[in-house]
Amino acid sequence: MRKYLAIVRGTYMIGMIYRLGFLFTIAGNVIYLGVAYYLWKSIFKNSETLRGLTFDQTFLYVGLGSAIFILLKTYTDWFMNSEIRDGSIAMYLVKPVDIGTYFLATSFGSLLMNITIVSIPTILLLLFVFKVKFIIGIGLLLFPISLLIAFFISFFLDYFVGLVCFYSESVWGLSTTKDIIVTLLSGGLIPLQFFPTALQNILHWLPFQAIYHTPLTMITQPDQSVDVFLQMIFIQLVWAVLLFMATRLFYIQAIKTVRVAGG
């Protein structure tokens, strides 16, 4: 366990070195928040609520959604594709580390870094610049738990796509398709409340909504019944376990195809 904690710390420290990238990320997020603010302001111009959401709740959902997207985007599939193509993936096979746990540790280090650099500034902007009001409720206490499970689900999806690289030389098409599906069906771009009711009923049982919609609902509508939140967390846990098992089984088969030449 200590070796993986060292990887988490190392990834965090390496990420902190490239401060210029953070400035561009924060600047881009500020622009996005400004555009989203005036867009949803015009949508709510003649209504106080839409689909059960107020303007503050919708903007908070969309604003935090952009920050959570940065948090949970692990890029594991791209890193694995690069290392499989150049053969450096073989180095992990001769070291006393598990490949999946190694990439999980690096992704968790990036998560902690992005919380420091992106999430905290975003929350401060929402509070003091856009004057968004947070509702107090039990959901706020469960939000960190839900966000952590969402991170595992997002990682396992990226890791699964990364394992496909053992069979394919390029991950671009599959990864792009995965990102589009997750972004659209998870509520990361538009709250699921704005989808047709029949489609919502289907999406609530899929793993995609467990990445964004569940934690965002807990922070934008935290005054709901605790039973509602517990059911949402249970669905998250089920998908996290299923995806973990799927990636482990897929890894056992995928690793058999490794072919590395050269020296």
C-alpha cells in the first residue's frame, strides 16, 4: 500500500509543477461559467422553476458539473494506449505493482491536484462572484462519498477502454465515443431533469448517471429524503463493483496478447 501512496503523492507533486496549464484550465472554466450563467439566465427569464429546478440549482448543477468533469477525467485510456504502443507497458509486468492499481493511484493523485487547483476556485467563484446559494441538507454530507464512488466508476470505464488497446493500435475512436456517451447520458452537460421522463427512468439505472448526476443532485437538491440518496449511492456501489470485476476479468485475457519486440 505504501508504494501506491508514494505514486499518489508523486503524481500530485508533478502536477503542481505545471502551473501554466492550471491557469489556462481556470481561465477556461471562468469563461464557461460566464457563458452558462447568461445562457441559463435567459432560459429562466420567464420562469422561476423548470422541471422542478430553480435557476440557482440549475446553474450550480452546470457549474459544478464542469469542475467535476475535470476532476473525474482520468485519461487512463490515453496513457495506456501510449505505453502499449511503445512497449513500455512491459515494464509494469516485471515490477511488483499491479497495473490497474498503479493507474488508479496516478488518477487519484490527479484528482487531489484538481480539487486543489480547479474545484476550490470554482466553488469560490460560484459563491462570491455569481452569488449562488447552497441549500443545506443531508445530501451535502453524502456528496463526498458519492463523488469518490463516481471517481471509481469513471476510472474503471477509462481503464476498460485502455485495456482494449491491447487489441487495437488506436484508442481515439473508442475513447471519443465513450466520452460523448458519458457526457450526454450522465447529466454532465444538461441536468437529467430536462430529459423526457421515459428516458430518465432508463438512465437512472445506467452507470453513466452515477458519475455526474448522482453527486450533483446531492449538492443541488440536498434536502431530499435520505432514503433517496442511499438508493442512489447503492446504485453507484453496484456499478463500481460490476465494473471492477469486468476490468479484472478483461485484464486477465488482454494481458495474454502482449507482444513486445526490441530492447
